[in-house]
Amino acid sequence: MLKEIQVSGQKDTRSGFGDGIYELGKKNPNVVALTADLAGSMKLNAFIKDFPDRFIQCGIAEANMIGIAAGLTIGGKIPFTTTFANFSTGRVYDQIRQSVAYSNKNVKICASHAGLTLGEDGATHQILEDIGLMKMLPGMTVIVPCDYNQTKAATIAIADFVGPVYLRFGRPVWPIFTAADQKFEIGKAQFFSEGTDVSIFACGHMVWKAIEAGIILQDKGLSVEVVNIHTIKPLDEEAIIKSIRKTKCAVTVEEHNIIGGLGDAVAQVAVKNFPIPIEYVGTKDTFGESGKPLELLKKYGLDTPDIVAAAERVIKRK
């Protein structure tokens, strides 16, 4: 039952990244951290203090940072670039496409402050298109972990993975509900419950919202399957197909534009293998605005009641 999931505290997922890369620094001498004038925001202070020779401050020059990172891989280094998600993708898309993806360089693009929960910084910083941008690049792995523990585990895991990776996380303090000692498996979905009435596929911060919605739906007598799709690419198609064959309908939940994100990825799997009704929960072809994170989720239709309503609608469509 979803009610049995234990919350062990609250912490921002960007701190999970900071603690993860610090652990990597202690055990892997090839790990190098780069930032574009945002070391504090990216929680790099511990890494910088203990491994100053493996830290590069690029200044407000994100395109240069990507080029430097690509070059470092030629010498066997494992560069982790760090800045806000908008600057990690939109500002440097050409450099990522040409120098990292096309060249198949072992660069880890680590992006914080993604989505509406960035909050008060507003629309210019709240990128809601980055998952779509990155998943369309050939060879790019796209990972969106759900809490502090999973972000830390994912950060450690991608150092051993050979190839370009986009790792997306966030700014706000958020519930911690996955295991501290977990082994992160790239491309392997995580099931929080099993059910037969509806599948809820979520990523990032929205996994917790999906769990909250699932509890409400279970209290209404519905059998709910909540699945954390932390790896958008490569997608765990087998898990998705197995789930929708049971439930015969789905809701997708993401802190991202519904055009080109997790929802479209799940729908593509469904239409090719087992067509079902799907409801999307995400932003609807719009930019964000300045505001408090939870208030923005409510205004843009990404809150717990919105997921409940989407599930009830899609069940009726079966």
C-alpha cells in the first residue's frame, strides 16, 4: 500500500547531486566538476574544498563549459558540468549537439533549478522544454530522479556509465521517500505500488505528488499502480507495457511541457504495443511565472488533486 511508504525527512534534490559528486570525488580521480558561476547553488562547495585541482570555474560562459568538458573526455576525464537547467540545455544546445552528442563524448550534463518548482526566479529560468530537447539527441541518456536519495544514487551511477548523460534535478526542499542505500539502475522503472485500475507514470518531483494522489485513489477503492520513470531515455518499455496491459489506462505526470516529455514517451510505447486511453498531467504549452513552488504547481494543474482527477477521467474512458 502507498500509505506504507516512509518519509525520512525533506531535502532538496540538488543537495543529493552535491553529496553524490563529493562521494565520487573521493573514489574516482577522473571525476572533474565544472560550473558556470553557480558553485554554491549546485552544492559543489565540499567537492571544491577537498578536490580543488579537479574543479573548473568557467564563469558565465556555459557554451565554453560544454566545450571544455568535451575536451576533457579525450584525456580520460569524466566531466560533470553544472548550472541551472535552462542554461544547461537551451542556452548551449548547439554545443551539446555538436561537441557532446554527435561526438559521443562522456560528458555528464547536470542541471538544477528545473521546472516550475524553481519558483520565484520566474519564466526565464523555469525551463519546461529540456527533457524534450535532450531526449531527441541521439545517444543521450536522460535521467530525472525523484528525491534526495535517488539523485545522490543517480549521480554516482552515471560516473560508471560511458556516454553522454543529462541529469535533471531541482531547487526546493522535497520529501525523501526512497532508500538511502539504493542502487540506481539506469533505464529500470521503479514500482511504488501494484494495481489493476490505473497506471500512474511520473518522474522527478511529481513522483511524490503521484504517490499522494495514489493514496487518495486507494482510499476511494481503486487499485493504483504508481511507477517512477526516473529514466526517460532509455525508457523501460517492458515495465510500461506490463503495467498498461493490466490497467488498460494511464496517467503521466511531469514537471515539464506535455509536448515532448514523459507523456509523449509513454504514449509512443502504448500506441506501438497496446493502445490505451492516456491523460497527461504537465504544463500545457505555456511558460511559467514567478511564484512559490507549490502555488505554481496548483495554478498550472500539477497538484495532487489534478492527478486524482486525471486518473478518474481516464478510468471512465476505458
